[in-house]
Amino acid sequence: MRREVEAVRDLSRTLVDREALIELLAEIEMIRLEAMVRLCSPSPQAQPDSLLDVEQAAQRLRISTDWLYRHAKELPFRVAIKGSTAIRFSSNGIDRYLQRATK
């Protein structure tokens, strides 16, 4: 992060246009305010993870259980249960997967 701060300092030293300096100060102030809001806001509590069975996961993903069985090994949120043939899926993992898919 030090490099980024130095880059902004260098920019502030080289800007000669008054309007450009005002814009730079406004951007710096917005960054400061955003950081202050994050520091003052309560940190989000990590949601406990739960393991879903195939039916629950398929319903959550809005796909068929057949598709889920066929592709389970390829999915990053699949959880293998040691000593069992049961397949489970991480609820938090599905949430992350869906967030990435919608971006």
C-alpha cells in the first residue's frame, strides 16, 4: 500500500492545475470518509456454515438433483464426508458461488 500512497503524493506534487488539485483533494477526502465509515461500522458476523444435502442444494441453486449429482465433483462447494458416500454442499460456498455468477 505504501507504493500507492507515494504515487498519490507524487501526483499532488506535480499537479499545477488548480482544478486538478481540487479534484485530487476531493477524491482523497472520499477515500478517507469511506475508510472511516468502515472502521466505525460493526463488522459483519461470519455466518456459520451448514451442510446441505443434494435436494436442498439443488433447490437453492434452482437446478435438478440429477444435474447436481452428475457435476458434484466439479463444484467448488462440494464437501466430501470422510468414510461415507454421502455428498453434502456448503451453504456459504453456494452463496459465494452465486455471488460470483451474478457479477
